[in-house]
Amino acid sequence: MAKRRPAYQKSLFEAIACLESFDEVQAFFKDLLTEVELRELSARWTAARMLSRGEPYSKIIEATGLSSTTVARVSKWLGKGAGGYRLVLGRIGDTPEKPL
């Protein structure tokens, strides 16, 4: 049975999907998130990119300020998550759109 998302999550994903430019995405996220939340998400994304290139945890922790637990969690999602990291990494040319 498929997992159902609450309506408010679906609404958020639909809102993000309707954005048409970098400037629109940037404005929406600056309004949506606090500076701390934006930094945390940016650090996780940086960790995913670094992990996809085979960077060691120690270098990722130093570059992002994330805990080793968070880096390990990002690594787990990168390898066995919903595929979102791999999809976007492939689209921006960081890694192929295939399982790691």
C-alpha cells in the first residue's frame, strides 16, 4: 500500500513544482525558511554532492559543519533513499542518474 502524504506536504511540493526560474525558487525559499533552516538544507545538499564524489566524511564535516550522524544519514538517503538526490545530481551533471 502506498504511503499517503498529508495534504499540506502535497501542497508544498506542488508549490515548489510550479516555480519557473532560479529567482523564483530563491525568493520562495527565502520566504519559506529561516536562515538557519536554509543553511542546514544547503549543508545537507553540499554533503550529498561531496559524498557522490567520494569525499571522506572528515572533509565533509569540516566543509559543512554537519555532525557525523547527519553526514551518515545523508549518505544513507543518497544510497537507499527515494532517489531524489541521485536524480538531481544527475540532472546537474554531478553524478549519473543511477544507484550508487
